[in-house]
Amino acid sequence: MLKPLHSNVIIEPIVAEKKTASGILLTGQASVPELTKGKVVAVGPGLVDYQGNGRLEMSVCVGDVVLIRTYSDEQRIGYEGRELVIVTDGEILAIVEENN
């Protein structure tokens, strides 16, 4: 598995089927959402604070479901047959908390 450095986070996108209100399936560019939902698969150790007293705590943990902007400074890569996205901790917009 990949081990991210600094404040980088590796996310596996969750692909949702896109339909219009009338039930038409959208494909290609029309189906690209403004936000990407994904599951965190690896988290870096965090940045060292400016005084050198330790690392800053990361906002997310492995297993969290998060939202990121589709066209942020993400790096999309293929690794071991999976599509993964690498973003910094600060580019994650929200953690999705699902009620069970």
C-alpha cells in the first residue's frame, strides 16, 4: 500500500450513478459531480509545526468518508488496480457522518 507523507491523504473515490429527475442516466462529462465523495485509505503523519515541537494533528482517519472538490489540486493515480486520489488535509471539505 502507499504511505502518504506530510499532510497528504489518499482517498478512494466512491462512484455514484448519476440520474436526472426523470430517470435518465448521465454519462461522460455530464455525470461529473462538483464534489467527489470518497473513503480515506491512508493518512500521512502531518506537518511539523513551525517551532519544531511536533506534528500537527490530521483532520481525518483511515475509514472516514469525505468530500473533496472534483478539480482541487488532487493527483489521480492508478495503484494495484484501484483509482486513488491524493490531496492535502486542507483540501478535504467535510467528513460525511452517516446515521445508521
